Amino acid sequence: MTSESEDFVVGDPPDGPPWPVDFLADLHAGLYPDDPELLGRVYADPEACRVLEALERVADDLRRLGRSALGEAE
């Protein structure tokens, strides 16, 4: 278990496709550096794109809910 002061470290990206959903979630969260080769391989996979799009929709929903809870306009 790591303390809050430690940086989260991810391992090497997996070989894919198929891409593990945990990896795609970490990629979406920005835990992997922007690597054009890796991103090209991920975005060439239609299933990975569907997962990343779903993650983005969830993130958008959470942002909207947060603004609503604070009384801000959407």
C-alpha cells in the first residue's frame, strides 16, 4: 500500500489488442505518458475506442453532476 504522498507508478503498457480495461482506464486518466506509437495502436482498435468513449461519457456525466451539486449552470 502506498501513502498519499507517493506518486502512483504504472508498469509498462500491455501488448494489445485486446487491451485490458484497467489499462484503458489508466490511459484515459493520464497515467501513461503521451506516446504516439502506443496511442496509435490503441486508437486503431475499435473495441478500445468504444471503451475510451464510454469512459469519457462517464467523466462528462460526473462533471455535470458536480456542477449541478454546486448549483452551477450546465
